[in-house]
Amino acid sequence: MRGTILKRAKGSWTIIIDVGKHPDGRRKQQWITVKGSKRDAERRLAEVLNKVNGGLYIRPSKDTLGSFLDTWLRDHISTRVRPTTLDGYRWRARSIIKALGHHRLCDLEPRHIQAYHRSKLDEGLSPATIVKHHNHLSRIKRVSSGNNWLVDGSYILPRLLVVLMLVF
């Protein structure tokens, strides 16, 4: 594979790489904007070309966590679980969508999920419920990464640290 670097505005460069061919024979190209110096653009080009040549490059998706979660519940979960279980999934999904639904799947970071966990603890949810929310996110991650909707293994779930209260 090969790539090209074009100068755009001051301090902005565009990388154009070939990532394969369409079924009709046309070239598939990915355009990536890099802010900084030409050297930064050259480094980024080398990184992306290594991933393309190694078969590890996945084009960034514009899907948000909210839209993916809706699709996942409708297409994958609704046919596999009982209606009462589905209600619990929908309740957790509404909570997740409200807090994290606007993030693109490829832009979701561990700090977003940790902030979500913290906010749920502050709202008074029990640690067991937060573990269920975490498991929900973990399952979503497995499905989305298995279908190549994530980039470079992004959306790494943070370790869940839950303090259990013992009552005597």
C-alpha cells in the first residue's frame, strides 16, 4: 500500500491512503487530517500504512454508542432473552445512552466509562447494579469489536473497583 501527504492550511496536513478496492474495481481511499508539522503527518502515515499492511486497520465508524446500543438490543438481544430480562437491559441501556450515547464508538475512552461509574455511585446505585451496567458495556464491546466497528482496540473498559459494604 502507499500513501500521499498533502498540505492543507497552516499546520494542517491530509494523508490519503489506499485501503483496498471496491467490488467494481475502483480504489478505496481513506483521508485523514493531521494537525502539526509535516514530520507529524509522515509519522502518522507510517503508522497507518503499517496497520493497513498488517491487516489491523479498521476505518473509523461514525456510529454513536447510543445508536449501536439501540441496534444491538433490537437485533441481537430481543430474540435471545425473556421479556423481563429485556426490560432490565432496556433500563440499563437508557441509563447508558443518557450518559454516554453521544460518543462515537471509536472515540469512547476509559475515562468516560469511569466517570459514568462514579456518577452512578453518586446517584446511589448499589455496587451490584453498577457491576451489571459494567457487564452490559463489556458485552457491547465484545460485539462491536468482533464486527470490526472499533478502531485499534479502542474503548478499553477500565477495571471496575467496587467497594462492598458489609452490614452486621
